[in-house]
Amino acid sequence: MNLDLLGKRALITGSSSGLGEATAKLLAAEGATVVIHGRNRDRVEQVAKEIRQSGGTATTALGDLATEDGAAETTRAATAEGPIDILVNNAGFYRHLAWADATPAEWNDTYNVNVVSGVRMIQHLVPAMRERGWGRVVTIGGGLASQPMNTHPQYNATLAARHNLAVSLARELKGTGVTSNVVSPGAILVEATKELVTHIGPDRGWGDTWEEIQPNAVEALIPNDQERFGEPDEIAAAVAYLCSAYAQYISGATIRVDGGLIRSAF
């Protein structure tokens, strides 16, 4: 399927690794010019290099979106060669904390990085999309927005806020040709997920090797119809579709990519 992204410019925040990297590479393969964003110059440049080597077009933008100056610098770099048509708000972080350890300061830091940073980029880039009459904003959310764990509550709450702001933005953009949607991943097998599951697996009796641990972890944590963890490319595919001309009639939606998650437990 041709997603008709040739000539479009896409900024994917937090795209030097993980879901952001997978999304940037797929959008580039579909013809978009992508802007690779992060805070580590070497990692950002490496992803951009890999895209170019594969025949795609990529530029870079460095900046800490948790600060006003960093968001402004990212915007300047991202728009240096033309306006941004597609904004994928992917950047975010969490620390795996119990309620007792999630201090108010931790809540503030997590909210600033995971929510306010995305708002900064929306306010920098969406007005120009509105003026041109075409644009895409895709926010990466997560199933914990509606089925939170008992742990890392500060992170669960920011996912709910990300979902909420994306729908509010869709209402604000009514009739403009700019859409706002959420892609909500389940448990995706990025490096951090594998490290966590491998760390807790032996203590939970799931086994000692990854081959033993993985099926037991899926059954215990994320029982789903596909009986596995998701892959980053599967999230990227959902984002790419929402960025395409085929998705013009989709706005304010949440697309779950979680294998048909049955329940949430931890």
C-alpha cells in the first residue's frame, strides 16, 4: 500500500531508539523526510545515517523537550529545511517505582517530560499545519492509561493525560484538515521491557533463560489473543497509517496495538 507520504516532513520525538526509531524508519521507507530527535548526538546521528543508507531522507534535531529552550531549539532544527507536516509525540520516560517511592517531585518531573513536553511541540508546530490545511499529530500512549498497574503510578497517570490531550486537540482542530490521534501500545519488546522481565523472571518462577521466561511472562502479565509481546514495527505501522491520506477521516481516536490484551496485572 502506498501511504502517499512522499514530500511530507515528519518529526518523531525520542526517535534515537525504541518505538520512535522504528517509526522514523518506517515513515522514511514510505517516502517521508524524517527528523530524528533526541538528546544524545551520537545516537541521533546513527539512526539518521542508517535511514540514509537505506535510501531514505533524514535530518536531525537535538534538544531537551522538558525545557522551553530545548523545545524551541528542536523546533528550529526540525523546520530548518521546511515545515513539519507530521508530529509524532513519542518522547517520554518512566522509573519503575512503588507508590511509596513516587514522590511529588517525581510526579512533577514525569508529567513535565511525558505531557508538557508534547504540549510544547504541539504549540510550536501545529499552528503552521492549521494554516496549510493539512497535518497529522500522533501521540504514543499506552494501555496503562486505562488499566493502570499498582506500580509507577506517576507514569500511568501521564499516559492517561496524553490520551486526553490528544482528543482535546482533535476537537480544537475540527475542520482544519489536521488530525490528532493516539496509538496505544501494549507490552512491546523494546530493550527496557526485556531487561525488566528478565530481571524479575527468576524470582517469579518463570525460568532462568529468556526462552523460558518469555511465555510465562506473557501469560502472567499481558495475556492476549496473540500470546506474545508486540514488536516495535507493529506500533510504527499503526502510526504510519494514521499519518497517511487514508486516515483523513480518523481523528480523536485511540488505536490499540496490544494483541487484544485481556487484562492488566502485575
